[in-house]
Amino acid sequence: QVQLVESGGGLVQPGGSLRLSCAASRTIFSFRVMGWYRQAPGKQRELVATIALGGGTDYADSVKGRFTISRGNAKNTVDLQINTLKPEDTAIYYCNAIEWSGPNYWGQGTQVTVSS
């Protein structure tokens, strides 16, 4: 069973930055793709960004130019740098990992609140 643990969330003012990190219980290179999703109150969970095994990345239009997904320095982490935060970025951010054989894993989430 794979475990994903997110960290780095918090309360930040509009225009501020945060760096989220997802630590997996095994090397991230065992996954076909890893990503970050978010779910705001009363809304469906939505894709934020993904990074494939080959390094290719993809972003939701709403975060392009502000969010950057990358592999962390450790072999089992994926980070999400989020800049120029807006109130509408307020959500619980979840880490996701998909194995080559299909199983899909989720972390417990980390809260990001953007408010003055």
C-alpha cells in the first residue's frame, strides 16, 4: 500500500506564496504520473498540475504561470510551488499518484487558505 503525505499548507495573504510537498512511501519513479488536485468548499475536486515519469508537466489553465510542479530533492517527493495566490485558490490540496498497473493513490490533503 502506498502512502502519500502532504505538507506545507497554511494561511497566506493574497499575492503570497507557498510551497507544498508530497512525500511518497516509495520512490516517485515507480509511478506513471503524480499530481496535485484541489477541492474548494462546495466544489468538485479538480486537477491542478501533473508531472509524468518522463518529466512532462501539465497545468490547469487557472494556475498556469503561477504554479510549478517539480520533483523534490529526495527521490520520493513531489513539490508544488504556488505563487501570486488568490482567494479563489483556497482549497484542500491533495497529492495523487498513479502506478503503471493502474492503482490510484491519494493523500489526506493539506489546507491552503488565502485571505487578508
